[in-house]
Amino acid sequence: MSLTDNPAGVPLEPLLPLFHRLNREHFAGCLVRAGLPLVSLRWSDGRMRRSAGMYRFGRHSDGRELSEIVLSRPLLDPLPREALLGTLCHEMIHAWTHRVLGVREVHGPHFRSRMAAINAAQAEFVVSVRHRYPLPGEGEGGLPSARWLARCPRCGVSAPYRRRVKGLACRACCELHHGGAWHRSCLLEFVQAA
């Protein structure tokens, strides 16, 4: 766990005590075994500017197992504590579906069921599928300065992107039509923004 300071010199809130609290309250303690968390936790190094958090898993280059929650310092640091709690809990649900249930889904039925249960059980914060936090470096009118527009051929929804992303699919259509699994029919089409 990294307890680095933010650029302003004010220490960021330690994540491990929050993790243990949320694990006790909403996961019946199952994200800890033998007193150790099943995932490592850390604040981002400042480069994570579009996503509030992420759960990563796989293998380190030396073969050790990787299971990690990373929270965005630039996005969450200026926001109220509720944003931190909601984001951490969101990423803990990803860890729970992967490490405890052994299921690989993004925001599928297991994720949504646990999210709904957590939201119903408390009123301190809200866990959502996508955040609506202001992004650092947003352009005029609050919109990011984008070079590309990505459009879903299925639902027609468009979103701005700074760069083209290969293999990116519309999350809403994947969830609606394919149970949360990625599908080629939902691939986004990129066109240059005006």
C-alpha cells in the first residue's frame, strides 16, 4: 500500500482502514484471508485522470499473482469523502466477483446485485456503475477536449475520446444484449471530432 502525499502536501486518506471497514460491513469479511487482504490497495501516481479507480488482476513479470485496486489521486482528492467510499466499494465489488466468486464479469449480474444490496443497506455513499466526477483538464463548458467521437452502431450514443481505442465496445449495449460480456456487435466506431 502506498501512502504518498498529494502535490499540495496534504496526506491522502489511507485506504487500508477504509477497505477493512467496507469489507466487514458489505462483504462479510470475505476479501481478507488469514488477516491479509486478497488485493493490494494504492493511490495512483497522478497519471490516472479519466477513471476514478480500477481493479487489475493477472501476473507480475516475475510470475507472482497480481490483484490490485488503484484509486485516482487527481479525480478523488478534491472530491468529498463519499466519492472515495463509493469508488473504493465499486472496485471492491470487482475484486469480490473475481477473487471470491471466481467469476469474470465487468458490470454483470453479480456486480449489479451486490451494488444494489450495498446501496440499499446504507446512505453514506452511492456505488454506481459509472462515475460522473469532474475530470481534471476539462475544456470549455466542462467537456473534455477530444480529437475523436466514438459512436455505438447499436444504440447511437456518442462519447468524446482523446485517442482512438482499439476493441472498445459500448458497455450499455454489451450489458443489455450480451449479459455484460464484450461482443463485436457493440464495437464503437471512431470519427474525427470537428
